Amino acid sequence: MNVALCDTSLRPLNSDFESAGVIDALVRLCQGIAEHYEMPDLPMWMVEDRLTDVVGSEAETGADGTSEMASDASGLVVSLAKLEVEILTDVDKLLGRSRTEEEGPLYCRREEATLATALPTIALARLLLGACCEAYASLACARIFPPGRKIQRKKLAREAQQLYTDSCKAAVWTSVHAQYLCDLTESGMAIAAPCIHSVPSELMELDLSDVYSKRTSPKSVASKETIHLLSLMARCTNPGSRGWDSIVKQSLEKSDGTRRIAMNALSVSLSGMHSCIHPAQRIHWKQRGILINTLASSVTTAAFPDMMMTCVVQFKECMRRMVSNCISSNYAMVAALEYVEHPVALLKPSPMHMPIEGLEASCMAFAKAGEMHVREDAQVPVANCILKAFDEQMRIASDENEALVQWNPGFLGKGTASIHQKIPAISVAADLWCMAFRCNFIPFWTHSSSHCLRAYRLDPVQYKAIHSLNAATNLTLLLSDQERMRLNRVALNTPAAGIMTLEEAAALLEIPGMKGSSCNGGSKGPIDALHTICSAGERNAARILTFCRMASISEEILVYSLGPETARMQATALVKRLLVDEVNEDADVEGDPLSLLHLVPEHSQSLCACIQCRRVANAHAADAGTKWRQPFTEIGTSSSMVSVDPDTRELHMRCAKRSSASLRTAVAFEEEMCAREIESDAIDPDAVKSIIVDSNTGSESGASARVRRDAKSSMEQRVSSAPCGCDLMLTMPIVGKVVRLWGEWYALCAYCGCMLRVHPGNRVGTEICCMRCDYRMLNRKEKLPQSARDAARHSAPRCRYCAKEDPQRSGAKWKQVRAPLDMTGKNAELPPPLRTVYFCPQHFRPWIPSCLKTMPMRIILSHIAYNAKPCYGMADEPVKTTSTKAKGGGAKRRKLRNKTQTHT
């Protein structure tokens, strides 16, 4: 897999049989078998998690059958093979189908049982146990409802879904042991013991819930490889197919990691190794093993993009199943997506629900395509088999038989939106307010245009006059002052007031029967908004408009508390950054740092912003830590000046920015409007009619576009234009808080106290960090080098592996990488975001920056020593030791091991 796609979040959902629930599934199925059939006594080693823990290498290979365990296994092979035949016979009778000997199980005649003892009988016995469990799951589920049909009794859905899941896990157990035996038979050795990673299945698919959670903010994804995977995952759940072809082509061709993940998902769907199909529709383990090995050789990375472009619609169903499985472990995100009616929630990614009809039908088609590919001895291309199988599903859907499971490409709905976006109540109220303003502004605008004056701004007199005629404003003034203040308090005390729909806001204010006429909670236009809001009466309409007006104002600035611990860390960083302990001898840094904030300048603990030019004056980091090699040491405010109140002698911040050209133009036009007094001119009805009624004049001059634009700017303007510096700056305390102002989030770094614009990547653990902290500035009392030579040696980087100093000459430079887990040298005293190490050009590897985020330094150094590439996510796995002595190279390995331990 490509290195860029490997991260701590990209780990398999489970690691072994026991944690994946395979052992529990086998036990449940064995209990069901014992109730209806004669089940042989099973020793504990039959369901042991790891085969290597059962026996040693001699018994595992079945050397002459002399081992007692191997002897017991030989008897179990005979009994379990007969039991599998008996169960499959009952399944065929129940479903009315026949099975040839080539398609059937391992028939246990006496001579075949004798030959079987020459094979690794222990693994074969474990294989047949899984085969019996598979067959019984098919029988038990077929008794509830036949395959290909809908379940009629909803009370049995929970039992059926448990069989779906248990059958999948039993199939994984069977196939991995079959693959293990196949390797031993063909090559005399197996690469690894049986585990869930041996064959493609839903149990070994990566947990991509963290990647999928970034679908709304792809800029937070650092790797371009992951962006291609994210685009596939996000677009596959769209009900519509617009743009899907180009996304598939671009993602599969440009990203090797995405291509490999998609290939694995296709193998899982074709082999039926998932829990979205009826157990009786999964092909037998012998044919399944052939299919898995055939797909491994026929579906190559080079030909995969072209193959999927021939069946791009069907490939979308494969990705839907994979996404549904990959996010199923993130229960909170799945519940949130279900609450907002996201299409992925319709797939019901949970073992507690039956798969929906469309998903199960598409999985049935993939399973039939895999069976068809095996039946044709891989002579028919995989893409053709997929197209043919889905054509059969379409024919089933055309029969309009409601009892059958049917598939159509639009089973997730119609449209292109991946989520149903709800329209807030403030948008509906804004449409109504704008319409009320235009009713008075448009006559004034046409009157001005008839006298060759374009009214794109209003002077203070005109502003007050036109707004006083606004019917929506006058309606709210009919409420008493106490009622309006009560509604304002409700809006300010409700954090979600700005995103509530009209129905939710009406429910909060206890207004019955008011909701948006559109399906998304909004309205179909200003007239429709007027009828919707006025349907509850004039008093309730005034109440909802007052509430929405204050909710819109409160939505402009959002303030969230980060907690007392974060506030204490930020205060400590501010005290160190501004040398409060050095300037003030009485300051106790070891005590409560929050008590020292009165010694900190106001601009360092507050967010200062200009209302006129909408500019944050504080020096702040805004690059999300991309320039982390240069620390951010700026302090103070830019383009600002101090104003002294003559009465109270208090200091205030004012903006000192030069007025922009647009502001100077607005001031000049307002002065012209005041001097012209256009409202006192006589009305020219013919000229007004020509502007409004004459379509030729309107289309040629663009009057309609200009009046809409001027109405918007006039409504949103202030009473009068004022340059920067006329008013005080907006000052908000920010210690222990994060503030959203004009669509951007601002906070203080918890480690160095600098102001930053918060991006998704500005985080270390649970704390906000600028990712450009300067350790030397925060710790000025460190002992400095004694001489210039020592200073040069102190600043010269050293390789973390070989400890060689950087000569700082021309040529390849030493690579500096972040190492939050490194605890040696100065890194032991630094917080995780500040820890860095260097590697010389000889020992630097491209995978080191990604691995250092999650792996200990000893693992990194050991892989450099052996010139190996680590397996991501396997750093916590226990080291396995064997009794077999390595052949050759012992002295060299000991030398490299000692060298690694020395540097570690």
C-alpha cells in the first residue's frame, strides 16, 4: 500500500480471530448444530485463536500421524466431513437445488479419509469445522426465509442478521485455513499461520472512519493520496451519478493506495466474504478459494482502472458496501449521520440491522458474478461477469415482484446532494425582511434613475426614512418592550438559535403549526416565506421575526470555552512569553498563572478587530503550522494606535489603517446624495415607467441586475460610512476560549501563548497549538554556550541514527522531521509539538516522517539498521520468537543489533 495512505486511523477493524468475534460465532453455530445433528466432541484446540499456539511445527505438518493430536484430528476429519455432507444435503432439499460432486464438499469415503491423513490434519479438521458452521448457517437462515426474497416476519430479522454475521465469520475461518493448506500442498510451506488477513474479507478491511469524517473539510487532509480515497468514499453515497465517472477515473489512475483498497473491496464483494448476503448464496469454500486465487492474479493494479470504467455504476455499489463496513465501528459518527438523514445511514452499517434491499441485491449480483467467473474457468473477464449479473438483477426488478429483493441504481434516492441541508429560520426571515425593504427602496431607486442618479447607497436621512417604512420592522415594534427583550434573551441563551429551522424555532417559542413549506425546512421564495410566517397570526409572526433577528446577530460571533485546564496552560505560556516573572519580582509563576493576567498587555490576552475594515489586528499565525521550521515570535498588533479617553484616562485600541478606495467612494457618494436631495425632486412618471415596464430598456441597460445589487448593498450598509479609527476596536477576552469572528476561528496556543487562526491541523492531543512554538523564547534562562565554537556545535544538527554532525556545507542537507514520541536529549524537556530530530542523507528514508508520528524511535532505528520498511500499525504487536535458528549472517545481525541498541 502506498505510504501516504498509512496512518494510525488506517488499521484493520480487528486483529485476530478472537477480537474479530470469529470464535464466538463458531461456538454459537456449533451449539445450533448440536441441537439438530450428531456433533462429535470437539477438543479446545479446535477453536484456538492461533494455530501456532496449538501444536509445534512437527505436529502441525502431521509427520506420519504419530502425534496424539494429529490422530484425534484424523478422526474429526472423517466425522466433520460426513456432517458437512449431511447438512448441505438438507440445504439442497430445502432450496430445491442440486449440487455436483465437483461443486460439493470434501466427500469422505474411506480411501479419501486415508489420503487426508497425509495432509496437515489439524488444520484440515479446523477447516471442516468452519465448513460445517457455514452449512448450518445457510440451513438455519433458509428456514427463516429463502435467499433472494424479503423477510416476511420482522420479529425474526434480529435472528437472521445474527446468522448473516456469524456465517461471514465462519466463512473467513474456513477460507483462511483452506488458503493455508493450499500453500502447504503446492509449495511445501506457508507464508504465515491462518489469520483474518490471509484472505480478503470485511474483517480485514481498514477502519476509514477518521478519513470519512473529513469529507466536509478535505483541506485538513495532508496527503494527496488520501484525498483521492476520500473523494471516492464521499461521492459513492451520493444518490445521483453526476461526476462519478470522472472521480473514479481520476482516483484510480492517480493514487496507487486508493487503487489497492478498491481492488480489495472488489475481491470481498465477488467472493461474498461479507455479511450483506444470505448465507445460502455464498459459494462453497472450495470454489471460493479458487476464486480468491484467480482474482489475485487476474485483477492487477495496472488494468484495474480500465476494468472499473467498463462497469462504473456497479463499482459504485462495491464502494458503498466498503464504506458502510469501514465506518461501522464509529458508532457516534454513524448515529450523527443517521440523525441528519445522510444517505450512508440508509445502508445501516451495524450488525444490529438487516442490510437494506438495494445493498443486499447488489451484493447478491457480485456474488453471482464471482460464481460465474469460477464456472467459466476465468475465461470470461471479471467486468463482463459483473455486467451480466447486474443485468439479471435489473430483470428481476422489472418483474415488479414485491416479494423478491430488487436492485436499481437509484435505491438511495434521487438528486445529487450527499446530505439533506436544512435551511435555518434566519434565512427565511431574511428573505421576508429583504422583500419588505425592496418594496420601498425600488420606487426610490427608479425615481433616482429617472433623474440620472444611481442610488447604490443612502445618506443618513434616506436610510432612516426607508428603514422606518419597513413593514417587517414595524410589525416587530408592535410587541411590548418586555416581550422583545424576553425573545432576545431566549435567542442569546440558545447556542443553536442561528441554525434552527423554522419549525424548530417555532417549537422553542411554543408557536404551534409553523414550519417551512419546503422539504428542507425553508421556503420556495419571499412570497411563500410571507405566507408561512403569517400563517400562525400577526403576533406569532412578530415574535418569530424578533427571535430570528437576534439569532442572526448572535451568529456573527461565537465564543466557546475550552475549559479551566486549557486556560491555565495559556496563561502560563503568556507569562513566560512576555517575561512577567522577570519584570515583576513579586510575580509567582509557580502559583496560579490566571492571577497574573492583569500584568499582561491587553492585546496579548484579547482579540482586537476593526469593525470597519473587518481586520484582526493581533499578530497571529495563520498557516496551520506548514512553516514549522520558522518559529512564530511576533508580538503586538499591526496598523493600530492607542487612544486615551480624556475623562477616564483609559487606553483603547483604534485601527490606523489607511482608508480604502471603496470607502472613500462611499463617503463621497453619501455627501453627493446629501447635497442633491433627490427625494425632493419632482416625479417623472414616464421615465419611471420606461425603466420598470419597458423590457427592451431593461434588458439593454441591465436595470434589474443593478437594482437587486443596489438594494442588497443599501440594506446591509451602516447608517453612514466611517473610516477606520473613528470607532474603538472590538476587544474580546480570548484566554481559555476560542472565538469565531467573520467565519474564522481564533484562539491562543496552549504551549507558547501566541494568537493563531485555528485550522483542523492546529492540535496536539486535546490542546490547540500553533505548531510553530519557539522553545528558546519561552525558556530564556537556559545556560548559554561558553564560546563561539561551542555555540556553533550547539546549533549544528546531529543525525539521530549515527550522531554525525551536519557540516553545513553545499550538498544534501540534513532532514529535520517532527518526532513527538522521541524522549532523548532536549526532547525529554519539550512538549510533543516541539520535538524534532535530524537525519543525515545516508540514513533518511521517505517513510520516516509518517512513522515518527505513531512509532517509537527504537522501531525506526531498528528498521534503518536492517534497511527494512516498517508495517504501519504493527508497532504494538508482540514480537514472535521461534526455536528455529537463523542460518548465516549471525555476526552481521549481532553487530547491527548492538549498534541499534547503542543509539536507541
